Amino acid sequence: MSVSVIKTDGSQISTVDLPEAIFGREPNEAVVHGYVVRYLANQRQGNAATKSRGMVAGGGAKPWRQKGTGRARAGTIRSPLWPGGGITFGPAPRSYYVRIPKKQKRQALVSVLSDKARRDRIKVLEDLNLLDHKTKNFATMLGKLDLAGKKVLLLDEGSGDNSFRASRNIPGVKVCRARLANAYDVLNADYLVITVAGLKEIEEVFA
């Protein structure tokens, strides 16, 4: 499968063949679903917590004597039945981490990349050598690529400090290294923009 190589102004300069082993596979929905469930579980912080009656300050003295008041028995003002008391069976800090096998990571990534290629949602960019990190210039480039207002994942070879800084304030746009791409980010994007250098890196790492 071949796609056009374009410049940052939207003009076409050549074509490039996408590796069949990465962009030409039959998507496996079951593998992708399993990966996304595990990926989202691993994003949970799991730091929700409440205080039990043993953690709440105060409540050392018995509010009133056991008998003779006409009121119900009470042993502490920090009972879960009282305002300001402890919480019964409240959440506690925990880990939601689920291990994702390397084979599943690769299969899920190949599946979503192949799906993007099949639906013609991949653009190959000649390079991304930005002279500055101004968001305005980056947004102008997206407009010339007919990607304004869309969710875009841009994969480049290096860290791309200028492109990262210029894009991080644009909703729905993410820039990352090609070798660090994951199936969730690719699936979540409307369009995938890969530089020529980034495409070579993807082929070296995942082929």
C-alpha cells in the first residue's frame, strides 16, 4: 500500500510504500478490546480513600451514660451513624495495574495501524523541523494539511521539543516518538500523521 508524502504546506512531493507486515494486516478486534481495557485500567490512580472510625479524630469520651437518658445507646461521637463520623466500608488506596503481554501490545498496535491505513486515515509528512514552538504556526500547518479541528496523533523520530511545545495547547493533538506509539492513542485519533523518519523507525521496531 502506497501513500503520498506531503510537505508541511500540504503539497505532494512523492509516494512511499507502507510496510505490509505492519499496515496490511487483518485487524483483530478482540485483541484491541482486551488491550484497551487493560490500558485504561492501568491509567487509574487508585488513590481514593476515606477515614474509618478508627482514623477520625476525637470521640474518646462516651457522649452520655448508658442508661437513664431515654436516648439510644452511644459509645462515641465518631460512629458512622453520626455526622462527622467514620465511613463504613469506604474506598482504600489500591492498584488497578494489569500486566499487558508484549505480544498483545504489538498485535493491538498492528491492528489499529492496519485499520487506519485501510480507512485512508494516514498521512506521511516529509519532516517536522519547526523553527519555533509557537502554537499559532503549528495550528496553521494543521489547517494546510486539512486536519484543523480533528484529533491527530503525530509520530516523529526524535523528541521534537518544538513540535511538542507547539501542539500541547491544541485540543485533540498529540505528538510523540514513533517507537513509543501505543494502540490506544492511535485508535483514539481521527488521523495519524507520520514523518518519513518516524515511519522508518516504526518499521525497525515493530516489523
